[in-house]
Amino acid sequence: MSARCLSLCVFLLLGAIVPRPATGEVLLAPGEPLAAFHLEQLLAPQLPPLGEGERYDFSWSAPRLPLPNPAAAPVRLEVRRFSLEGAPARILAEVTASLPSGESTQLQVVGGLRVLVAVPTLREPVPAGTILTDDMVELVWLVREALPAGVFRDPQQIAGMETARRLPAGRPLTARDLVEPRLVRRGETVTVIWRAPGLELTGLARALEDAALGQSVRLVNVDSNRPLRGVVIGRKQVAVGDWP
């Protein structure tokens, strides 16, 4: 078998696999063409570890894939040299392809590498003032370097928040897009609760401004028009006076 033939075989064989050692070695079955996922399996141990919710995205410029493999015997592929250059990262690798007979050749691998991050985005556009629920959100893989600062990475950080403005679908969300949900809205009639030892009184008031849980809010009594100020303790509920 010619060195060129062996080279093609081996390079392709990168994909059929027996468990892959941490050293970046792949054993290919006879006649199996080399595909992109074979190269990814071979070179993955050479790459820096990823964080939670991240994965690599590869693109290959050499060799041209899938690469036919005429070898009639298993081919062992091992990484001889590996480097990452530039930004975005460029993979340069030299792979040794060897047959059980002892024949071997060197294969040159060139590709691009990006890190993708799973970030929560909206399934559909939503108007301002919408309280987000789990079914409104989906995870989308986006390029890490292209993400704006302060992007939410955990869907649980978004559920229950309120949109500060109209938001489009499919875009990563930041702290500027969301606010704590307003449990009291301006113009609403709310229940005012006053407590003292052994006593609890309730009444109605109209909210003069929006407020979230734990925030102070200005009110006016609906019967006397007396101004009040209290703290939001629930949806349309405001505590005045002493409150544990």
C-alpha cells in the first residue's frame, strides 16, 4: 500500500472506535471513511476543559471530509503535535496513522474552533411587563465570545422576572432586559394590612406607583383619600405600620 493510500485510510479511520484513551488515540475499523466526529474524538483530549453549559464547535479545512479509507486492516491514529493559534482559535495538528504491519504516515489536520454556550432565550417575542414562565424560555447554543456582558446563563434566573421592555425571540437576556416583578401597579386597588399585637386590620387603597416585593409604595385610602405608605408583601398586598 502506498504512503498516500495509507495516509487517507488512517485519517479516515479516526472514527470507528474502541474506547479512546486520554492520550488522544483512536483505533479505526478497516475501510471506514474519516468523518468530522472522528477528528473531534481524537483531538478532544488536547483541548482546555470547558465550563458547565459549554461545548466546542469544530470546523475542518484539512483534510477534506469524509476521507475514503482503502485500508484492509485497523488503523491506529495518535496525535503527534497539536497547537491552538489566534482568535478565533485555529487548530493545527499532526497525526500519526499506523497499521499493524508497522507502516505509518503523518497526517496534517487544520480546523477552526469556537466555544458555544447554552443560554436561555425567549421562544417568542413578548411585550414589556410580561412575567416570564418556564415555558416561555428555551436554551440556545451561541458563540461565547459574541455574548454581551451580564448575560443570564441559568433559566432559573429568568423565571418569574418581568420584562422591562418589549423583547425579541432568540436573543440572550441581560439584567437590563428584566426587572423584579411588580406586585403592585399604579392605579390598582390593593389590600392594606395593619397589624398590632393581637390585632389585624385590613382596608383598601389605591396605588400611586409601581412596586416589587419588599419595596416601599405610596398609596391613598379609597374612602378617606388619606395618603399612606407601606411595604409590598404580596400581589396587591401592602403592609403598613409594624410588620414582622
